[in-house]
Amino acid sequence: MSTGVTHDAVRWVLAYTLAVLGDVAYYLVLTWAAAEAGGASSSGLILAAGSLPRLLLLLAGGMLADRVDPRRIAVWTDAARAATLIGAALLAVSLGLLPWWLMVVAVIFGVVDACFIPAVGAMPARLVEPEDLTRLQAWRITGLRIANTVGPALGALLLLAGSAVAFAALGALFATSVLLLRTIRPRTAGTAAERVETTGSGWQTVRRLRIVPLVMGTALSELPFSGPVAAAIILLVQDRGWPAATAGAVLAAFSIGGLVTSLALSALPRAGGRATVLASVAVTAALLLVFGASAEVAAAVLCGAGMGVSSGVTMVLCQGQVQQQTPPAMLGRVTAVLTLLTLGLSPLAYAGVALIADVAGLAAFFAAAAAIVAASGALLVIARFGPAGAHAPARA
């Protein structure tokens, strides 16, 4: 990292990465434990019960992050996850795996996530100068990609020792994240008077800052890659009659491309502006179309790597612009809205994979995904892009 990125920022990235790693591994462990306790139907019900409060409470969590010190909320919520998982380990030992307490654990995690996500998203502007926000987002996304890659393997490895041990080990992982967060000393976001002026829901905040095109464009550019494209890749490999390892190769190429991109952008003092974003959006849309028509394994793997690179550029630069265009005292709510637009729409996008594939074929799904990415570009054309630290003026 550059000298402009502080030791506090380094600890924040590490704490965030550990928290995401724990989250990814936790969902695998919970799914496995729920299936053991009550079968596939029980597993689906428990996972749904956990996701519902997160979606319903995200905006409230964003408001809380802006009204209270987000570092304190991040510490509390990470500590709550650690304590919940230690409790789950004790219950697994004393009672065995039972659907009722697994559902309680899932609901607690959903509520906690609704507070943790906006709080941790509001911290970067309090850790570095505005010109370093895009680079810090690149490091955050690097940690996110590493955690998403390692998390499933970690969960599977821990399950070899049993669900109780897996829950306890993940509790210790979250506790480590808590210890890192406690060492961070962020700047304040503004005076009490400024905080009162910025009251209102997340949607009102986004409109007031006049960043609707930026937030919507960022969300649409990420939506296809929040899971639906990965599912469609697996279906396409099956449809082509390719070996199952091909799906793994394509997804690995996508992850490596994105990881290399975020690492590269984290090292650049100036990562690029609107022109770079629009170019990366155009390349991503084109590669989605090409991938949907791929007839050769090599071409599919290359397209996967290319999509990882181009979508990675868009994600880092757009997330950096959102951070730069939002005053620190309002970042919790804006983060909540952006998360809601991706997480909230993901179930619909997953349903779209099956619906479009059944009606018109998988190539049509990739064409639809390309259209969504192109629509994000149309919004980003009119979005407010500006120099670091130039927050959009609020309307009275």
C-alpha cells in the first residue's frame, strides 16, 4: 500500500477479510448442519430465515451506522457473531444438531449482518484521505475475493472434525476480527450538528446527494456477478457436454482475473475515471455475449479470465467513486442501499437464470446479463464523477 494508506486501514482490510472469510465458511457449515438436522427442506428454510432479517433491516442498519460510531457497531456485531457461534458449538455438543436452534443462529446472524455491513462500509472514509479511497477499495475487494475463494474450502475442512468444532473455530475467527477492529482509531465523521442535518433513510440520502445514477449503475454492474453468472456458467458447461472440471477452470480464471485486477489497481496512484469505467463496462458486456456463444473450452476459460479483469475494474472504480461522492457521515446509509440493490435483487436474478434458460436457452441468459451490464453503463454515463473529496452537494 502507499504511504497514504494508514496502519489503521491495513488493520481494517485484514479485519474485513477475516469477517468475510468467516461469513462464507459459516454459511457452508450452517447449510451442512441444517441438512444433517432436518434434511434439504430444513436447510433451505433455515437459510431463508437467516437472509430475511438481513434484507429487511439493512436500511435501519445504515441509519444506525451514521448515528453511532461505525467502528463500535462493527466491533459489537463481530463480537456477537463470535459469541453466537461459540454458543452454537456448545449446543451442538450438549443437544446435538436440532433445526430450532440452528434457525435461531441463522436469524441472529441475519440481524447482525444488517448492522455490520453498513458499519464496516462506512469506515474507509474515516481511515484514509479522499484520494486514497479507490485504492483502499481495491484492497478491500482483494480481501473479498480471497475470502470468497478460501471460505468454502475452510468450511469443508472444519466439517471434517464435526459441526461443533467447525462452529467453535469460526467463532475464534470472528473474535480475531474483533481484536483487529478494536485497535483501529478512525477519524470522526463530523459534528453533532452535521449528523442531525443528514438524518433520513438510505433512499432519501441517495436522492439528496444526487448520486442515484452512480449507485444504481454500480449495483447493476455487479448484479450479474453476485451469483447468477456463476450458476449459468455451470449450466452452460453441462449443456455443452464439457467435463465438470471446465466449470471450475472458468470460475477459477474469473476469480484470478478479478484478484489480479484489484491488486494492480491498489498499486496505482490514479486508477482511472469515467472513461476507464465505461470501457470496462463495454468489455464486460461483450465478453458475456461471447461466452454465451463459446463452443471451445479454451475460449470459455479465456472469456472467464477477461470477465474477471473487466468487471473487477468496474467494481473497484465505481465503489471508489461512491466512497468519494458520499460524505463520511452518510456512508452507512449509502452502503446499505448499494448492498440492498445487489443482495435484494440476487434471488430474482437467480430465478432469471432458470427461467430464461428454460424458455430461450443459456445464450439468451448471457445476452440478458450483457444487457444489464450495458444498462449500468448508460447510468454511469450520466453519473456524477469527480475528484477525490468532492462530495456532491446536498439539496435543502
